[in-house]
Amino acid sequence: MVLEKPKEKTGKKISKLEILKVDSDNLIHPLKEELTTDSIGISKDAYQIMKYHGSYQQSNREAKRGKVKDYQFMLRLKQPAGELPPDLYRLLDDLSINHGQGDLRATTRQCFQMHGIMKGSLKTVISSIMNIGSSTVGACGDVNRNVMVSPAPFVSKDYEYVREYAKVFAHLFRPMTSAFTELWLDGEKVATAELWGKEVIEKGHKIDEDMLYDSGRGIILDHPKEPLYGDRYLPRKFKIGVTVPGDNSLDIYTNDIGCVVIMDPVTDELLGFNVMVGGGMGRTHNKETTFARAADHMGFVPKEDINECLKSILAAQRDHGNRDVRANARMKYLVHTLGIDNFKVLVESYFGKKIQPWREIQEWKYSDWMGWWEQGDGKLFYGLHVDNGRVHDVGDFRLKSAMRAIVDKYNLPMIMSPTQSIIFKDIKPEDKAGFETILSEHGIKKLEEIDPLARLAMACPALPLCGLAQTEAERIMPSYIERMRAVMNKVGVDDEEILIRMTGCPNGCARPYMAELAFVGDGPKSYQVWLGGSPVLTRTAWPFKARMNTNDLEITMEPILTMFRDQRQEFEAFGDFCHRVGAEEIEKYSESFSV
């Protein structure tokens, strides 16, 4: 029992959520007690703790019901580097049928989530996932989330280092509490330890030693269970991305920390990492103190120091992030408030070393890695486009069954894409025809048959299950793509590929603020319109229209696309054009536009 609530060093009381984290005994209570009750749902307090275990409580907002909500749970996996072994996919496929709503949802952070799980099935589902060597731990909550990478499974040293260090960082920042085994495995050891942890340890990384190393500079806390997180964990969620120079297929500037591998051009060995900090998408409508932000370049860190440097960044956010106002708790606000130079000084005070200057790298490019590619060892990989991440069977379109058939026949591993799609790797050239036949027999379009707008697009799940959604996203996005295509054909810019994203609220789950064109839900059948993001995802967009009724898409976009057609520079992309001319000129043109 807590006799006196903890206080900040200033003496003021801390927030209710911070107290809840302290009282939870490192993520056990009150969830443990409520999982055994007859109720189909859990309390708000238990729900907050449940997030750390990888699950959100939801209800169908469109279902007719009495006074009691039809609670169900969404469960999200943790898959560092997006890796999805074939046996894990088989398990998820079976679990979704037996314990979920029958489908799977690929997220924008390279992992699967499953909807429609009843409270009584949670233990079965989570323990099954843990016992196969995967996890849901830290897929949600105020801890380090799934570590993203470029999904391209090239067999080359630079890409291999990307995947290796993504798993290193995931294992380094894993929560250490016993809550997960206590609640889901009755305290027993898992049948198979997390595969990514075993892999990096086998490669010689001393993760636990690096985690527990105490330089005496305040990184390590005097806490028996969580030496990095303590009993209050972080002020808010924390995201890391890793890639090679030039490959921005993962939206690296949206992460709290972005790491770019730097290779020795002579020996082709890893030298270290360019490190960027302070990205993040979430914001709140009509609250100017919240905003989307692209990360700043902080500097270069040698490979032997990277774990300690990242621990220093995490400790800086842990100790100095805003715990009073949750809307301003992400690290991006700390970096913004201090400025990148002062934030670097703060990190160096923990690190004990100077961070070296950022090393120049090649310009960024964007690729979704869809279609056929040679992976560098004689085998192939294939990027399978998934509309808005929904893996299901509907009529003649049987994507979920196709993926199961491929896995069962060829036993292929997969990589989750940052754009909600799937990459099959290690395909033998002689199996290519059979692979394509399975897709065709299940009604899956060839890549060249997919509209480039749809291929580039992303949308969050939104209604009917997300409790934060203010309007539609995933379900309405296909019609928006069709309508945008019609306007583009009418105006005569039908050969353009515009990166479009949509969310049902301002929280930014589909990273809309980096898109060339974004629709951000702000009410029933209403969206904000954002313009000017980079086609290579290096800057944020800006709000052009505060409220657009969904019926007004055509009259909103036709003037903008016409102006783009007439005033663009040679080879200028739509997002770059909007960024160059600015909101005032586009608004002026739109007001004077007549059909």
C-alpha cells in the first residue's frame, strides 16, 4: 500500500497516470486482479497498464447495445526489424480465426495487430505468442516501441547491420519487470526466448552487460526491477528507427531516435551511426502547443559507443520530459524547447563524451520495395501490396488464404513493411512461377494493376473500433483514392504519383504530416487538409484547410492540382511544389479558380 503519493523534485504532486504507474508494482496491478473477474472488460486503470502488455481495450462504436459495452481487445505484436517467421504467421493466422475477428492488420510500425479478442482468450493468445519466441511486450505503453528498419532484405553488410542493431536496441530497452510472465505464463519461463534477443547475443553482443553498465552519470536508476525505466517508465512512448544512407522507406524522421549506419568505404565495415533525435507525429486539434515534428541531426556516434549513447538519450527524456502535460510528453517537445544544440549538451552530460559532427551522406530516396527484387544471394524477395494493411478474405479476394498457402508450401519468412504491406524473402528463382500462381488463384492483383495512388497511400484503422477516431480512415480511403484519380485525370496530371495519407484523428498513426497530401479527421465526415510534405519524407506538411466536408474533395483539390499542372517546375513533385509556393499562394489561386 502506498501511504504517501510520490512527488516531483519540485514538491508538487505528480499526475494520476504517473501515480498509477508507481502503484502498479511494475505493470502488474490492478490488471492481475481484473483479468480473473467475470466482467468482459477491465477498468480504466487496468486498461492503462494493459497497454504495456501490448493490448488496447476497444468496443464496436457502431454496434447496437444496452448499457454494457461489448468490450474486446486489440493485441499488437513486437517484431523488431519487422521480421515475421513462417511459424509465427501460421500461429497468428490460426489465433485470428479461433480467438479474433478473423483478419490481421499490418501496422505502420512493421508489426501485426489482431482485433476482436475476448478477455477470456487473452491469456491463451499472449502465451501462445510468447512461447513461440515472439512477444507483445512493449508494443504499446510508455516504453520503447517496435524498432523499425528499411524492410528491404538485401544480403549486404550495411542492410545486415541495420537489422542486427534494430534487434540490439529492442533488446537493450526491453522492460525487465516479471509482470509479463507472471500474468500470462503463471510465472513459468517461456518455451522459447524472444528470437531477436537470442540472435544478437549469439552474435556476441553483451546486451545485459551494456544495459546495466553504470557510468555514475545518472543513466542507471537505483531500482530493483527496471534499471533504465524505474517505476514510472517514460513520460510517453518512445520510437527508434534504423536504416542505411539514402533509404528512407521507414519515415526515419518521425522517430524519437533515428540511426543511420555509416560504413567504412574501404573495408566495408561498420564505423558507427549518424543519430537524429526529436521526431514525432502526434498532435491535438486546436492546441497550438502540440505539433508534428521532423527529427534533427544530432551527430555521429562510433559503434562501440552507440548503446551508451542511446541509453543517454533515453535517460534525458526519462528525467526531463514533460510528465505534467501528457500531450507534451514526447521527446520532440523537449528537443524543440531546448533546441538541438542544448539537447545534445544534455545528452552528453549523461554520455560523458562529446558527440561527433554529423557525417555527410547521400540524398534520401523513398521506395516501398514492392514487386520482385534480387536480394543479393541468388534468391528473390517479393513485396506484396496490402491495401491499408488489412489482411483478410473478402469474396474472390483472398489475401489471408493466399499468404497462408505460400507459407505452407514454401515456408518463407516475411518482413513487415513500414507502409502496411508484406515482403516475402528467400524465394528460390525456380519457385517464382508457383508463387505468382498462388497469388493469381486467390484473386490478388499484379503490382502493375494497382493504382500508384493506392500503392503509396496509408490509412489508420479508425472507425469502428478505435476509441479516438473522429471519423473514417481505412474504410473510406479506397473511395478517396478513386475520387482523387478522377480529379487528376480531369486536370491532366494523371501520370503523377502523389503520396496520400489519412487518419481518423490528429494523433498521426499513419504519419499523415509527412505526406505530400493528407486528410486528418476532425469530426464526422470532416477532414483537415495538409499539404507540402516531401515525397522522400524529410519534412512535415502544413495545414491548408481547417475543415473539408468529405463531399467537397473534388472542389478542394481541383484548383490545387490545376495550379500544380500550370506552375510546377520541371520534374517537381506535388509535395515539393506545394512547399515551394506556400499556403497563401495556393489559397489565393483556389479562391479565384473557376471551373
